[in-house]
Amino acid sequence: MKNDALDRFAPSLPPPERALDGFLRRRDRKRRNEKIGAIVLVVVLTAASIAAALAIAGSRSVPQPADQTITTESAPNLHEVAFDPTTGLGFRMSTGDGVLAVGTGDFGDAPGGDQVVVYPYPCGGTDPACTPLWTADVDHPALPTVADGKVYVTGLANDQGFGHTLYAFDVACGTGGASCEPVWSVPLKRPTTPPLVADGRVIVGTELGVRAWSVEGPHTRGSFCAAGCATNLPVAVRSMAYDAGVLYVGTGLQGGPDPANAGWIRAYTLPCAVSGGTCPLWSARAGQVWDMVVDGDTLFVGTNGHENGVQAYPTSCDGAGGPCKALWVASTDCCTRLTVADGMVFAHDHTSHVYAFTEDCRSDGSPCAQSWSSSGIFQSNPFVDFSRPLVSGGVVFAGGHGGVLYAFSETCSAECAPIWEAPFNGAPLDAVALDDHVYVAVEDGLHVFSTSDEAAAASSPGVGAAPWFYGVIALVAIAVFGIRFARRRA
């Protein structure tokens, strides 16, 4: 009966038009949106995970120190971050082509422990470890120079006659502490200076004068100076400098301070200097020369001290082969080595002081007054083997008595006290700097210092903080995806 009633009234109650089609469209739209949302979440989750992994790997392999340079403000924070002992005394260093070459030696009566040790550069702290890439044996304490993909090394001559070879090694000759053989070598009598590379030549000062060979090696067909060109001098070469086609040679009695303080500076055009000719552009009687540096149009010379301990000469001196007059002179106590930077000449005399002079303080040959001097820290136990002062970021580093490396502010005045010092088990003999690191060759090995907090550097904002940032994104994405998945299942 009820069904009859429904059938009778059904024509007057028609169903809504296309109701089923609308329901199907809404259902399909909802499913499509859910799929799109799920896909987006998966993409975000995947990208966040990949980014976090890359950032973590990057933070481990690419150091990002908080302070990339040494300054007078950061220098007091220098602290040791690496040390590698050497078989011989760490002596002289040279850098270039991504390596740091340390010359070592025993300084005894017979060879032994005389090596060049090559490290990655930079190294220490968050950089690669300071472990040798390769080593090579040489004859007596090594004087290295890195240039144009090669490490050139001479063995320093001594009274027993050791040191008689020039070596050329490939910078990439080995890794993992390998022992390397030279690409080429050539006999060389009694070298006294590190190799100087200029104009396709490897030039070495010796007790007998200047010697030079092609960088391609002494046996290269068609190379000039295949047998070794020479300019003979009456006294040993103690220092050389090169600039704009001119080779400057400083001479004097080999060894320690000469009581007679006798020596010369001679300026040669390079082809003449290595051809055996006697053709100096100009010369000057300077005293026993300990160091020479060219900066701009001036040659600065460090000597055996006294009233002419530092001397400045114009590189354009027109001496017609004769004497050249100094622009200015300055007093030091002894064996003066020089660094020129930021318009200043920094002199380390190895007995009492580090001095600072302005480059252009005089032009009439008269004495130049010092801008500042250190506070007498070298007096009790001086030594004469530290290389020239290191200047980096407004800070001047120099070795002093008792095996201590000192740092001074470039902008000191009058008497200058150190702003930082580091004691060693032995004398510091050379130092170089890169970014916020200072590398020091000491009698017991290579020491590396940094101004930055290495632990903080590894997690500093940017690359260091990236793993946490992307990790949070990944966790949020996982949580949202899980909630949506649970709701969808319900």
C-alpha cells in the first residue's frame, strides 16, 4: 500500500538534476587535492633531507672560520691548532700552488735529517690535517722555493762543504707522506741563498757568485745556460732580489756577523747577470748584506747594523756602472732582515729590537728616525736565524730570545710592547700567514696557530647552521605528512 502511494506521488517530486554528477566531481576533486598535497609533502621532505645531508657534508669538508683574517684585535686570541714534528730542525718555508714547503736540517757536521717536507696549504684546525703530502732528502739544511708547479731546493752550504746540489721537484709528486725523487738536479758548489725564479731561470747565490739554469732543467735541448751560467764575485752572495728585469745581488763574508762589516750591492740586467759578464748597472758599498727587498721604485737593504743598518736606494739609480747614493739610512744593532708593507719598513736586527720606518722618510741620504721599536725583548739571548719579519693584517711577527714568537701592532708608536707571544721548545726560525692562520717553523717541527674558535667555526651561521635549519624542515614535513596519512586512513 505504501509503495503504491510512493509511486503515485513520485512524478510530483523529481530528483535534483545531475546530483550524482556533482557528487562524483566533488569526490574526484577531493582525491586529486589529497594526491597533490601528498606529492608536495614528499617533494619538500626529499629536498629537505638532501639539503640537510649536503649541508652536513659541506660543513665537515669546507671550513668556515668565524674570523678570516688576523687583526690587532684578534691576534691575542691566537692559539695552537696543529703541530707536526720534523726529523730535522724546521728552518725555512715557502708557499705557493696550494702547498707549504718546509726546509729542515740537522745543522751538524754530517748530512742527516736534511729534507724538504711538503704540506697542504692551508692545513690545521678545520682545514685538512697538517700531515706531509711528501718528503724528499737533500744535502744539508733545505732552502725551498715554490714557483710555477715546482719546488726548487738547495742545500745550505756549511764549513764542512755540504750543500752542493740544486733540486727541482714536481709540486704534486706524491701524497700520503710519499718519498719523492727530483724531476731534475744539478751539481752546485756551496749555495748560500734559496733559489730565485725569474724570467724562465732558476738563480742561486753561492760563495763563488751567481749561478743560473733554465727552469726546464740543465739537460733540456736548446735551453740557454744548459751548463749553468755564472757571474763570479770576489765574495759570497748573501741575498738576492729581482724586479722588472733587474737582479740585485748583495754580498759579504759568509757566516755570522763580520767585524769588518764589508760587502757590496750590485744591480744587473738579468741576461748580463747570468751570462758571466761584468756589467752592473750600478753598485754601492753597503757593508755585510743580510737581506734585500724591492718595493715600488726603491731597493731596501738590511746590513750588519750600526748607523747604516737599513739603507734605501732608488731602483732607477743612474750610476753608469758606478756608485749609487742612498736615499736614506737608519741605525740597527746587528744582522738586519726586512719586510716592507703598508708604506712601512720593518727591520729585525736579531739582537735587541724590531724597528719600523716610513718608506719615504728621506731622500737626501740623511739618517731616518724610527717610528717605533720593540721593548728590548731580544737582549738576553739573541739568535740570528729567524727569517724576515712577518706582516699580516696590521700585525708584525718576529722571533725573539728564549724560543718565543712575538706579535706587535703595526701602528705602534715610540716603544712598542708585544700584543701576543708564544713560547716554543726551541727557536722559531720562520713564519708565514694565510687568512687567520700563522704557520711557524720551529726547531721541533711545524706549529700552526689560528685566531678563530675552531669548534664554533664548524657550526657558524651559514653552512654550519644549515644542518639544523634543514633538519627542522624535514621533521615538520614528516609530522604533517604523518597526520594527513592517518586522517586519510580514518
